[in-house]
Amino acid sequence: MAEPMGGGAAAAKPDNKRALWSLILGIVGIICCNLAAPFAWYMGRNEVKAIDAGQGARENRGMALAGMILGIIGTVLLVLGVIWFLFFGGMAVISGMSQGMQSVQ
């Protein structure tokens, strides 16, 4: 017996890859390239909002949330790294300048 046309299961929501990409970028942002972390945070946050609004697959919410959290952690590490670089880089320049001034006198 054939199934009636138009009946059956409801149409599945399109499975987009933004949750997966936010997770991948979050992992990359933590492990090797902190510059990817803000993008993971942004993409994960937008995907979680879209899923909560019913525009994405509910199954991807955990992946998007993990990508967002990894993006936040990676962004914090990026900011701390920049501050560290600027502080100690500035200290090295000041130290070099003071040593150069002493050798001139």
C-alpha cells in the first residue's frame, strides 16, 4: 500500500554548519591561533540565538554553545597575550633606550 502524498513526517529543518564551524574555530582559537577565537564567539552566539528562535536544529545547540564558550576563553587569552606583549615589549624598549643613553655618556 502506498503512502499518501503530502503526509508523513514533518519537514526537517535545514542543517547548517555554523555550529560546527564555531566549535572548530573555538578549538583552533584555544590551541594555536587566538585570532580565530573572537570569530568563534560571534558565530556561536549568533547560532545559539538562531536555534533559540527556532531557526536552527536543536541538536546543534550544544555544539554552538561549546564553540561560543571556547571563543570567549580564547578571546580572553588573546587580550591577555596582547597586554603581556605590549607591557614586556614596552619594558624592553625602555630598558634598551636607558642602556643606550648610558653608553652615550
